[in-house]
Amino acid sequence: MEVERMRRLLVIVLYLLFVSTCRASTIMVDDDSPADFMTIQAAIDASEEGDTVFVAPGTYTESVRMKHGVNLQGAGAERTVIDGRAWTAVVRAANNCRLDGLTITGYAHEDIDGVYCEDVKNFTISNNIIKSNTWNGVNAVRSSIIISNNLILDNTCAGIFCNYESSAKTLIINNTIRGNRNEAGINVWLGAAALVANNIIASNTGWGGIYCSDGGTVTLVKNNVWGNTCCMIPPADYVGCEPGETDISVDPLFADPNNGDYHLESQAGRWDPKTQNWVKDDVTSPCIDAGDPNTLIGLEPFPNGGRVNMGAYGGTAQASKSYFGKPVCETIVAGDINGDCKVDFYDLAIMAGNWLRRESLRDNQPPNVSIRQPKSGQTIGIYHQDDPIEIIADAYDVDGQVARVEFYADGSSSGTVIGNIGQDSDGSDGWQMK
């Protein structure tokens, strides 16, 4: 048979653990591969309310102004970076949308906020790394927003700065806020109000861990506020406000903070981002199972103690596992909710506390796929029927998992599929997970 495969249309069929229910459009951004746009701002400008702008891995040197009702979704904070070197903020927020899965950093001059919110409502900042900005990590002016599951690190001023009264409290839940300086880990002033729960607020300098002034108020629930200083005088975990009755102040036992790993150490297991495996430590963090019992445990892996962890990974699939003084159960016993290898009163208490409770489900986000090799429109010459073609694609599902990818070749103008040319379920033969 004569081989006539000079042009091929590559079609990727994804078998996913989750099925998208999103009806709005997803606009793809990639700065070095085929996509709808090469810059984030161009994609946002072209979007409409209800759309999601999905940003492929890479570093995007730009500042971004978000649009009402348009979500901005990165492919994971460890691999998708917005590096803002102009303007006064890396990201300017808008109403009714979400900022998720990005590293946000900016350092062109002295006054760059990571995320700037002015008169903003119903805006969620989640699953980001907000670091090394030359002003505040998050600056909320007359805004009612949600800040959850972020690493907020090493910003020149406050990690989170809430100022001026707004219509509702800002919710600051399950973040790790460390190493911010000159202001505080969290600064609330001039009539602003915040609910602060399940956070780890450690090693911040300037005005301490949590600083309240000029009518700023905080409601504190189950935080670990530790090792903060004010005016070079330790300890200064709370300045201008009293410790929360349920707060603690102990070493959180981060895995490797000097190298950016803020997972909590655990004798039962913690996620190691370098090896992409679960590893066991010699000690267990006091922040595991120490969050508010009314907070949903979300995606925390078993054993999870039936209670959310403090910090940025609490309630996520990378939450460190609960340790009960003995090896993790090899067999899961029906009814063992907390994972201590037995069914007892503690399991009953957890069930009773959540009786008839329902979690509101967020719309599932669609999967995203981009072919990196061969390039779009590239002519491929094949001289022998058995000549291999290397096909490389990035496949992401921000709230699910890619289980399998299949590649097909289309050899006719009518679009008839002529055969399956390969499949992969682990990224080792035909596609790459990046």
C-alpha cells in the first residue's frame, strides 16, 4: 500500500475521570505552541461573561486586568507563572470570577501588588502561589473576596492587606502565609473585616502575624500563628487584636520551606513534589487534622482523620495524611471514617457532625489538550510504512485526572478516521504530562 500521509489531522480522545458540564467557552493561551492566543490579556479581552481563559505552562511576562464573569485558570501554580514587570499590580481583579492555579510575582519597581482588588465582590483567589511581589501579595480595598488554599510568600509588604469597610467580610481560609515583611502576614485596618480560619501564618516580620488597626476587625478560627516578629521584637503573632480562642502557636513542621516545599511532615505520608510520590517522615505536624471541624475535608486522601488540615494544602489531594501512632491500615474497614483502622465512637461523632450535610458542587472544568509535536500545519514525510511519527501532547484536567489518551490519524479530506495509531495511560509512550 502506497503511503500518502503527507498531512495528518491529529485527534486526541480523552477518557477522563470527570465529565465536563461547562457550557461556556474555554479560551486557550500558550506562548510557544498553537493556541487561541499567545498572551493572557489578549484572551481576556476577547472573552465573554461565563468563559474561562486557560493558560498553558510557561512564564508570561505581562500584567493582567481581569474581566467581569471571566475565570482565569492556570495549568498549576508550579508550572504557570505570570511575571508582572509593569503597572501597579500583576493581576487586577474583577467581579464574579475566579483566579486559580498560577504563580503570581512582580518586581519591576517598589509598588507592585500581586493581586489588586478595588470595590470587588464575589472574587475567589485559590490554589495559587503569590510570592516575591514588591508590595502586597493580595491588596483588597473595599472588597469582599475569598482567599483560599494559596501559598503567600516573601512579599515586600503584607501577605494579605484588607483595608476600608466593605459590604461583607473577606474570607481567608486554608492559606500558608510566610516570610512577608514590613507590614504583617495579614493586615486588617480602616474598618475592614475578615474571617481568618485554618491558616498557617508563620515567620512574618514588620507588624507581626496578624495586625489590626483603625477599626479593622478579624474573626479567628483554628489558625496556627507562630514565629512572627514586630519591630524586630519576637514574638509578635498578634498586634492590635487578641489571639483566637481556638488558635495555636507551634512549629508547623514544613517539609522543606527553604526550598519552597510547604507540605506538612507526616509519619503516615506527605506528598513530595520532587519525586511525585508519597513519603513518610519521622515526625508529624501539629497542623494535621487541626482545622475547623465545620470545614469540609474535600479531597484529602485517606487516612484523613475526618478533619481538615491547616494550611494551603488542607482540603486538597495533596493534604498530608493522618497518623494514629501506628502504620497506616492496609485494608480500609467500612465505617472507619477517620482512618485509624477501627470503627468506634470517633467515627460516629464525625458522621453525626456531618449528618444531612451536602457540599455545593462547583461546575466541573473542561479538560485541556494541546499538541506540541508535530506543529500545527506541519508537513510530515513518510517513506516507509513502518516509519514512526513522534507525537507529543500536553493533557491537563484541573479538577480531574487524565486516565488515557488515544491518537488517531485522519488520511482523508472527508475526515474519516482510518485507524488508532497509539494510546497511552501513563505518559510514557506518545504524550507528555508537563
